[in-house]
Amino acid sequence: MKIVIILFATIKFATLGLARPDNTVFHTDTARDATIAYNRFSDANGNPDAYKPKGNDDTLISFKGNRDYRRILLGYNLPSQIKDPSLITMCTLNVPKPVLPVDQNYTLTVYTASSNWEEDTVNAGSKIISDKIVGSGSFSAEEYSSIINITGACQAAAEGKFSMFVDTNQPLVVFNSQNSGKETFSVDITY
């Protein structure tokens, strides 16, 4: 009987030792953001628009047109309490109200991206687009904000950081950037 009790106590203790925290939700603001332009436009001096850093602009633009393609790049730092990102149980991107009215329904798709970039220098030449979709959401012209499940992006965090592209299916969608000091993207991480 003693052996069974000791064995049960050992298994119970080992199981408790592996338990995660109590599924705390951490709200995390954007650490860095930028619009990346993929086009062949140039300014009056012949400087390509695609190579002009837009990380310090007050707005973020997502647009897919015939000759102009713009994506939003968002970067986040994991809260220091999260030691193992693979144990994140849920992560959602909080999508704010667009700055300009959108006159048609649209979809935002979120892709993973590497986190080795800075707002001051990132442009179309320095970022390679990732093909891994981690979430998407449909929005109506009347809907102001929503959330997109991006758990895969948060679980893939490396060195305490994770980044993502936000892409629209067609219309021009403009949001405030963190530089505007107004409501912008954020994430809620359940760990």
C-alpha cells in the first residue's frame, strides 16, 4: 500500500511540476510598425518609392492595386513572463478602426515575418515576404474593429520577438501607426 501511495504522490508531483501558469492574458502594444511599398514608382528625383522607409509615418497602409501593393508590417515583443512561446494557448491581433472609411467589404490576412528589422530602415528591399498564413478576418464596410487569431505567429516567436505582415485583398485600408499616438494594432496573448 505504501508503494502505491508513494508512486501516486510521485506522479502527481511530476505532473504539477510541468503545469503552466494559470492562462494569464497579456495585452501587448505594437513595438514597431511600418508600411512596406512594393511598386515601381519614383519621386521627382528618381528615387524608388519601394526603397523609402515608411516606419516613422503616422499611418499604416494595406492596399493591393494594379501597380501599387502596400503591406503593413507589425513587430511585437513578448512579455518577459512568457518563457516558452510554444506554451501560448491563444493569441489574437486586435484590429483597430481604419482611419479612412472603407466603402466595400474586405479581408485582412496575416502572414508571419522575420523580426530582424527596424522602423527607420525597413523597406521593400530589406524584407522578404513570408508565405505562412497565420490568420485572416473578414470585415464589412460598416464594421470598425475586430480580432484575428494569430496564435501560430506568437508561438513562433524567437528571441522574445515576433513580426507579421497584414495584407488586404483589394481596397485601400489605412490605420493609425504607433507614431500617431492614437489607437493602433495590439495583441492579447494567453499563456
